Amino acid sequence: MSNPRADSMAAERRRQMFPPPLPAGDIERMARFSERRHYEPGSFLKVAGQPSPGLFVLLSGCVVVNQRTGLGTPIRLVEHRAGEFMGEVGQLGNAASLTDAEVVEAVDALLIPTERLRALIIGEAELGERIMRALILRRMLLIEAGASGPVVVGAAASPQVQRLLAFLRRNAQPHQLVAPCDCEATCALMEQYGASQDDALVIRPDGTVLRNPSESQLAHLIGMVDTRERDEAFDTLIIGAGPAGLAAAVYAASEGLKVAVIDSRHFGGQAGASTRIENYLGFPTGITGEALTGRAWVQAQKFGAEVMIPVEARLLDCSRDDPSQSLRVQLADGCWLRSRAIVIASGARYRRPPLAGLAELEGRGVWYWASATEAALCANAEVAMVGGGNSAGQAAVYLAQHAERVYMLVRGPSLSATMSRYLVDRIANTANIEVLAHTELHALRTDAAGALASAQWRDRRDGHLWDCDIRNLFLFIGADPETGWLEGCGVDLDAHGFVLTGADAAAAGRPIPRALETSVPGVFAVGDVRSGSVKRVGGAIGEGAAVVAMLHQCLGT
């Protein structure tokens, strides 16, 4: 039965995604940022898998935008004619195109390159808002349609497949999953590359295939990483794209600083894996960590920040003779980035309990986050959750909607000392969540295929042990700071490896650093990596915003 309200909302969303032809006045305003181009029938304005030149505004003619299936078959997505603009949110960051755009009637168009597109969106606020909304909704359409981007061929339960899907999902990259023997073509492909049931093949739109690629290889394969040589010096280089790093990027870039952000995994940090954040200001009904940080990721690029993912910082070089010289960060590929100031927002990595065989079970039943992908594996089954913080509570409530029962293992006497009250109450009122106090994980057992078969728990009061036949275990037991790359650079750390700032980082013979400045002038730290931070999303965002005023003082801007 039709739902008039839902139909109306869908129609409005479609109208915002593909608005009516722009009036002449809007096109004139856009022309200031553009280059005039002409294209003959049969030519392509952009090709899937190749860098897109920017946003197109059609003045005449017709262009058909196609997605590609996993086997390369084109699927018509939309047709653009005079007065309409063509592009999606990837155009803000020099990303590779996710679609083909073929000219079917000779086209005259305005091409707005990425740098000028950002200037248009900021300089023409009302028009820019309409364009931004359309670009974001078009990316969402591509993700939901599941017929764009790379094709992952493999079994859904394969650790390699789960690893690659998590990377693509956390970076808002459209993709497709195809079973290994979904058809003759995929069976032949698996055989050609000698792939087993645990392997994953990734196919790019141009037909390039990789077997079990690393995240970095996958990113290069699909054009996520900007491979240009970078000789210029940034005003601010931010290490980490979690809430703190993204907040610093948004505020610094919006105030005119030349900003770059790098992260070795994905935007959002650990907060990006939160299934629902309900105590963040302004979202009374809650918001997922992925949605909150995804908006910040787009916002940072809107203001001109360059977000480079996955790019890993390996070394910080602070050996400059005077403050006017650049600091340098060496990347995993050996290249260097230069910047007048550095913001350390590298956050923390998931803590792993000292259990035999744990590493081998990661991706085979042991998880450090709980998204829709993992929840689907837990349908109508019993699962275990280790941890008593807010992240564990949010994940437990989310998984309880899918699993038959969720066991929460807590080392202390209750959740009250470590979890927000609203979550404690919600867990108490969720019938299929059972909190096991004074309990710790003791051992893991595998099945013949090497996947998790059961877990053994221990009562910390009397040492009693018991087994539970669970196939999925979620670990939310905190994190350790990502500060190994700072070794030898002069940035002081506390006894637990977190970065000291302000008065705590003061050294004899020099002024006390600014509140978020480290022991090295011009190097700042924000968020979870900073010693004394409150380890909350709101606190991290607040520090990311606050550091910008100190950056201006440091840079004299």
C-alpha cells in the first residue's frame, strides 16, 4: 500500500538531488568560476575510475550518466540537459569518478574545477547550499544503489572481505559485493586468480583486479589517494581525521588557513563506529558516529581542507633552526609533507586483551566495532560484548535489535561507574541484554575452519570458569594512544604514552606552552591522544575548535 507521506518525502529528496534547470541568473553567477567547454556526441565528460575534472553545468545538449555493474554492464542513472549540473560530493576532493558521463547530443558546458567549485560554494552561499545538498544526496544514492565503485568478489563471512568492506563503508565509498560463485564469470575469475573461499578479489571499473589488497592498495586502485607531488608548505597539517582532527580542519580552513588532514584508516576515528550518539549537543534523537563525522568530512573539504586517506604518518621531524621554518612529517611511502604548524589528533588504537589466538580470530568472529555488516552476522544468535564504557553500551543496544541475546562482560560490580546513566537505564530495560558483573574473558576456541567457536569466561571473585557457544565477540575495552610515530621528535609524553600539553609540557628555559601546545613550539595535540582529555566526542570537537585560535597566535595570522 502506498504511503503518501513517504512518497512525498522521496519526491522531495529526488528534487533536491536532481533539481530543475537552473535559472539564467544562477548560471551567470556560476560562470565566474568556470571554463567554457564543447563536447561532441560519443565523447565522455568523465569516466568511472578516472579523476573527474570537476562540476559541469550544461548549457546545451544531453549527457547520460551510467553506473557499471560488477561485470561492466552500464546502468542508466540519470540524463542531464541544459540548465542542469553534473557531479557528486567526490568533486570536492579530486576523487576518481564513480560513473561514466557520455555525450549523446553535442554539449556546450561550463566546467568548474575542484578549487573553483569550493570557492563557488563558499562565495555564493544560497546557491552553494543547493549545490552541496545535491552533491551529498547523489553520493548517498550511489552508495544505496550498490552499482558503482569497486566490486568485491568473495564470501560475506571471509575476513578479507569483511576488512575491505569495512574500509570502503567507513570512507563512504560506494561498492558492490558479489558472491564468489554468483555466476560463471565470478567463478572463472576466482579460479583464474587462484582465490580460495577466504580470499577477496577487488575489480575496478576499468577491469583491473587485485587479490586481497591492503587498504592502501585498494585506495590507490579506486583513486581515493591524491598521488601528486606536494612540495608546498601547509599552514597546518593535522594528523588524524577523527572528531578532533576534523573539527580543527573545518575551523582552520574556514578561517583561511591552508590545511591538510591525513589519516591511515578512515575519517571518523573510533567515534565513526558508534552506532548512536545521544548525548551530543543538538541531536536529541541521536546520530550515528558515521553520520556525524561524515558530515564533518564533507564540511572540511567544502572549506578547502585537503583530506588524504589512507595516508600514514611515520615520523615527525621538528629539527628546524627557527620558528619560520617548516616542520616535516614523513609518510609511510617515504614522502614528506611540510607545514608551519602540526596538530596531533591521531587518537588511539583499539586495545586487545592478552589472549592466545586473538589476532587470528580478528575478522573471524572477533570485532572491535558493531556496524550493520557485523549485526547481520549476529542475527538470531547469542553474542558477547566485553567492556563497560559508552561505546560498549551503544553497541550492545544496537546488537540487541538483531541478536537473540547479548552478554555484556564487565570487570567491575556494575556499569554505573563507567557508563552514562541513560545507557545504563536503557540496557536495564532491554530484555535480551544480560550484564555479567565481575566477569572477564579468559579464553577463545576455534572451529575446524579457524573461526570463533566459543568463548570461556571467568568470575573474578571465585575463579569459576564457564563456556558459551558464541560465534561473535565484540571487544570495547578502551584504547592506547597512537603516538609511536612521535618517537625522537621531542614531543613529551606521559607515563601512558599520551601527549603532554600546556603547563604539563613546560620545559626549563622557555615560556609555558599554550594550553593545547606540546613541548615542541608549533606542535599541538587535541582529542583522545592528548593527556588529560575527557575522551568524549563533544570534548574532542571542542578541542579541535579551540586549537585554531592558538594556531593563529603561533602563525601570526
